Amino acid sequence: MQRSMRLATLGLILLTQLADADDTLPTAPLTLYNSAGQNAQWTGVGRLTWQNRRCIGTLLDSRDATFGTTGPAYLLTAGHCAGGVNGKVIVDLPLTGSIAFNYFADTQDQRLTVPLKRTVWSSMQGADLALLELDATLDELLAKGIRPVKLGPSSTSTNRVQVIGEPSSLGKGLRLSSCTERWQSHSSVGNWVWRNVRRNDCQGIDEGASGSPVIDSATQRLISVVNSVHDDEVGAIPLQRVQGCFSAGQADLELDACQLLPGFQLTPQGSGFKTIAKARTLADGSLEQPRWDFAFLIDTPRYRYKTSTDALACEDPVGYSGTISSDEANIDDPIGTTPGKHYLCLVGVQSPEQLPSRALMANSLSLEVELLPPGRPKAEVSTERLPNGDIRVNWARAADIVFYRVKRGPAATTDCDDHSGYRLLRSQSVVIAHASLPLKLCSVAIDVIRQSSEFRTDLLEANVS
């Protein structure tokens, strides 16, 4: 008996330790079912469809905490899920599309599809976030069993979280993943830069899961929305700027506690904006610094800007220029000399007297460029002998190389230093048949500022074994 009790006690301790260990690790996605109401708290998370884009959105609990009054139904999702454009803070525009609620694997014939009505606020600069209004009231959805989710604070410390969503490739219903979420200074994809973001290690997130709610496991409150995937991590946008934007069940962006306005709309001109830059090596060996060369149109009478190597500095008003007339919307300062990430920060303002409010600085546009080390590019070529005697040739693509030009011919008569005969390389890997060997292969690399490498010569010999 005592031995059995000891074994039972040891087993209980072991199970407890395993549970504690599992609590620190991400879990595989769990399919959610609701035919018996077992996951009714997530009926307000649904599949959002806008044009040809499929995302996830969450019905927001916007009821007045004091008087319980309700108003329109509001939805939170990622800004790029509903027409967000970098440089434009969108406010109060009509929006077509829909969201399907009660979106579970076993409720496909019981889903409730509700049309979208308008974009209340949307941005992809600083934050990839959209607040949308549905063509229904919150009371109407509550009466149909659709439950909204309450907003909660997003801590800068590490949180245990759950992500409720689904990649569009599955198309079956919501899944739940558990993991940890932490603060990160900024995140970027292409020319989009988001600041004060979150990263989590939840599994099963892929294309179509953008906008999925990130739920604080302890409070069951909505604290951020998924917007991107970075290798094995998920990027998410916190929601604290939205928390003070409701009164008596209505969205009101003019409230003092609301951190969404003022915004501005900016449109790049000319060739747009480069994301990679490099100093040019001149004939005398000196370097010509690259410049921002950023021309734009902006809907405010004036603007301010600054440059930095820290994306978060864009939200600090210190160091910004004086106000500049929008008629002179062209920034052509040198980028700098230190290789690495550089940021151009810009805000539109109505007058020289406009104060740099927290909301305005949070709406600042950050444009990121990576400054590469100076110098001419280098053509990098590797070869691999295949079992049948053919040779596979691979051309390496370093960060500064845009394309290669190549030519090939008989070893005795082909001159790689002769500029004629070179053609654009359309594939980074080519197999040369053994019947064509031996031959001379010539390669030249072209970098982002159209500098050419030295001509490279490779002699490809026939297999003599």
C-alpha cells in the first residue's frame, strides 16, 4: 500500500512538472468546435473577406462599461487586410466586404456573414491596424449569439498568450495556439516599418491568418493582432492606442484618450523609395554618399522630418526639422556613412504651432533603407560535378548584387575581358551538359547602383575519369 502511494505521489509530481514545462512551450494548433457551445466565447472571431484578400477579424466589445450602452458593431484586424497603404492614415471611408462569424470546423452551416460598412481608422505606418464598422449593431449580433471580445492592456513584459485564427489554405475553421509574446522595438517587411510591436512563437500561423486576435491567457482580453510572420516568429500589433476611442458604445476618434488622430496621407512620387543603398566608389577611390532622394505629395500644408538609425526615434519629437512647406516635398539629404539600417521619419502638420502629440508621433512614417558597405561587387561562382559528367553552375546573390551577366565559349578563343557577347543571367543555377565541355565561362555581377564587378573567368573541364 505504501509503495503504491509513493508511486502515485511520484506520478502526480511528474505530471505537475510536465504541465509546468509545457506551459513555457508553444503548443500545436488545436481545432476549435462549437456545435455544443463549448467555444462560444470565440464566436466573434471570424473570416474577414475584402476584395480577394482573406484575413481574420475580431468583434470588439465596445459597450459602455458604466451604463452598458451599445452602438454599431466594430471590428479589429490588421491594416493591410482592409486596403491599408503605407503613408496613408485612412479615416471614415466606405468599405465593402464581409466577415463570417461562428467560424468553427463543425458550424459551417451555422455561420453568420455580416457586411462591412466603413473604415473608421486604418494605418500601415507605425502600426498595421484597422478599426472597421460593420453593417449591423452590436445588439443585433449579441441577439444572434455572437460574442464580442474585450480589449486589454498589452504589457512590454513576456506574456502567455493564445492566438485564435486560421490560415486561408485550410478553410475549415478556427484553431487555437498557445505560446509566449514579448515586446520588440520594431518590425519591418519590405518598405513597411512598425514600431513598439510584439513577437510570439505561436504555431500554425500562415498566410490568411493576418488580423488574428492575440489573447492574454490570464485575462482572456484582446491585446494585439497578428500582422506578419518572421521565420519562426509571429509579428503582432498592440492595441492600447484604440482603448480610449469609445464613448457610450460609439467610436469617437476625437476623444482625448484616443491615440489615433491626427494623421496624414502621403503619396511617393517618381520611382518611389529604395530599400537598399550603397556609396559609389569614384575613379579617384573616394566615396559618393547615397542620398534619400524621396519626393512625395502630402495632404497637410507643412511637414517635419528627421533621420536616425533607430526606428523608435521616429516617435520622439526631438531632432525633427522645423516645419517645411508641402510645396517643397523632396528630401535629398545624404543617408550616412555607417552600414546598417537607416530611417527617414516624417510627420504631416497643419501649422508651425502644431504640438507633437503622442498620437501624431505614433502616426509618423518610418522609411527604412539598408546601407550596404561600399566597394565594387564581387562575382561569386561555384560548380558541382554531377554523376553523369554534367556540371551545375551556381551564381551567388549577395545583398548588393541585383543581377549577373554571363557568356561562355571555347577556352582558346573566348575573352572574358571583351564586353561583347554578355547576356543577362535569368537563372541562378544552370546545368551545362558534359558534351559541351570543355569551355570558358565568363561572369560579371552588377550591384544596386549599377557598379560592375571585375570580370570573372572559370574554366570548365571535361570529366577525364
